[in-house]
Amino acid sequence: MVQTSFVRRIAPHTTAAVTTQAKQDAQHIIDAAHGALVGLSHWIHANPEIAFEETLASGWVGDWLAGAGFDVERGLGGLPTAVSGTFGRGGLHVALIAEYDALPVVGHACGHNVICAASIGAALGLAAVADDLDLRVTVIGTPAEEGGGGKIRLLETGAFEGVHAALMVHPAPRDTLEPVILAAQTLDIAYTGREAHAAGAPELGINAADAFVIAQVGIGLLRQHLSPATRVHGIVTHGGDAPNVVPAHTEGRFMVRAATADALDGLRERVLRCFEAGGLATGAELTVTPRVRYAHMAHHRALADRYLANAEALGRWFVPFSESGLGPVSTDMGDVSLAVPSIHPMIGIDSLPAVNHQPGFTDAAASEAADRAIRDGAVAMAWTAIDLASDPELREAVTAEAEEMARARSG
């Protein structure tokens, strides 16, 4: 899996032609690596690993980067399946975000294999021109996007310190520049009641399953009064053990999503009241365990506009998010975007009628369209980073913004 021949030194550019020449050089490197990048994507796709268990994928990423001359750190931030690789010592530090975790049952139905390969491809292209552009490029391999908040833990342990811009692309049915990404939190819910014979002495029981029924009815009625930008959904993971025993213990996992952190706080309290109602009505004891919380995404407009122009130059066709075939989603990249100027455009892989998290999308994530998305996403991200590095006004503005965000976090 290790590829060593794609990063090479490029002759210094003349000042007047630096951007054009750098883009050509980066694209040449990415195109040369495309077959191997597709191979990496398909390997990850064929070996799905769920959150925090991405041993194979993170190992392959580390081997790839080490073989290409990057300085590699494994076990980044104390997470065994997080990895980073850095090339160059320039004053502008750009991070390419690689995801590689899969979903239970449906595997790579969110196409993280494509994200990973595209980010590595962009990094290979940028490494070839890093010296000429006073650039430092880092691939940050982030585990557990699907509910585990790997990026949040990496933020907390300093993995993004000194980064001026963070870029990634995410597969979707169609290309769209600024997807709606909501703040979100998962809540583990448990009710404890009392067993009884369901036919012989039901009056002696406290039905923990009924508590969930009441809570879900309340949530269903609550939806009438929620804004279109909110989402509430979940599953019951344990509903009882036998049909002739009143269930004494039930468990579930529910998610709440809203446009901002403040809106999420308000929504969560209203949903929790529904769960409290289930306990009050049945007499079951309610236990709520909040899990990791995701922030909303703040797309960096100037960087997004550069990405749009570069992707369109490659022949990509963008649609408004409302026409993309996908509704609002959530990701821990939102937390990164509140700490570092970031972009998270969706790149189409022609999956319709299937959308993310459906089995048909799993198939699409290893299709020819997905393989094209690896190349186009890598080139568009590399070109966007080159624009950032070579445009003095943009570089100064983004660098200043990143430094101000860093001061706000530390202060």
C-alpha cells in the first residue's frame, strides 16, 4: 500500500506564473497517483471499520504518508486510530482532513473512503509545491466521525494548533458548496421499572417499554411546533426480554439537531421533557446520559468561493443544497470550523436514488463516479490551497482570522 514516487521537487517558479505553474504541477502529481489513490479507497471500502476501530485504515494512511516523505505521527492525540503526516516548513499551514470510519451494517455508506483518498491526493500535490509557496501541509486522519467526535478530541489535544485552514470534501449524490450542517447531540436513554407476569399479575409491574412509547408519542406531537431546521430521531436498542414479562429495563439512543448551539440547547430541553413524561406516566425511573456534542458548520466563504471556481474549472456542476438530494446533516467538522477557517463541500458520486447512509450509497462509494470524485476533489482542494498561499490578500486575511480564532480558544 505504500507509495513513494509521487512527491518530487519541482523547479522554482517565476513569481509572475507561480499560481498557474503550481496548479499544473500539483495536478500532475495527483493524476500520476490517481490509480493508487483509487486502490487505497477501494481497500478501505472493502474493509469497513466502525468508529475508533479503524486499525487497518489508519495504518494504511500512515504508511502512505511515510512512504511519500511526510513526517508521520500515529496515535495522534492519544487516539490509537488517529494519524497525521506533515510535509514542509512554510509559514502557511493547511490541513487536509481524512475520514475513514464506516457505519455499522451498511459499511461505507457515507463514502469516507473517498474523503480519505481525496485528502491524501491533495496533500501529495501540495507537497510538490510546498517550498515554492512557503507552505506546510498536514493530513489529519480523524477517526469516529460517525458519532464518536474524533475531531473534537483532536481539537482538545491540540492537533489543530497552528493550522490556518482546514479542507475536506464529502461524497453526496450531487455537488453542493455549502451543505446545511446542524449542531447535534446524542442522548442515551434508559428506563428502569419492575418485572411482573404480563398476564397473571400485570398490575404489579412498572412497564419501562411503555415509558418509551409515551416519550416517542410526545416527541412526535412536538415536531408540529419545531422549526424546519431541527431534527429529532432515534432507536430503542433494548425493549424487553420476553413477551410474558413486563419489561423492567429499556434503553434507547436518540439524536437532537438544530441550526446553532443555542437552538440545540432549547430543543434538547423540550425533548428531555418528553422522556421525563414517559417516566412520570409509568413510574419508571429515567436515566439520561449525554454523549458527544457536535457544533454547526461555519463555512468559510472566501475559501469556499475559491473551491467552487476550481471545481467548476474541472467540469464539476454544482446545485443548491435544496436540490442536492440530501437534507441537513451533522459532523464534527463543524467543531473544526469554529476553531479554524474551514470548508466542507459535498462532491457528487451519482448515487441517486440512493443517498448517504443507504446501502445503494455504499455501492456508489466504490463506483467510477466516486473514483472521479477522488481525483477532482484532490485537485480542487490542492488548487484552493494554492490560491490561498499565492494570493497575498487572501493569505493575510485567512491567517489573521485563524490566529484570532486561536486566541479566542486559548483566552
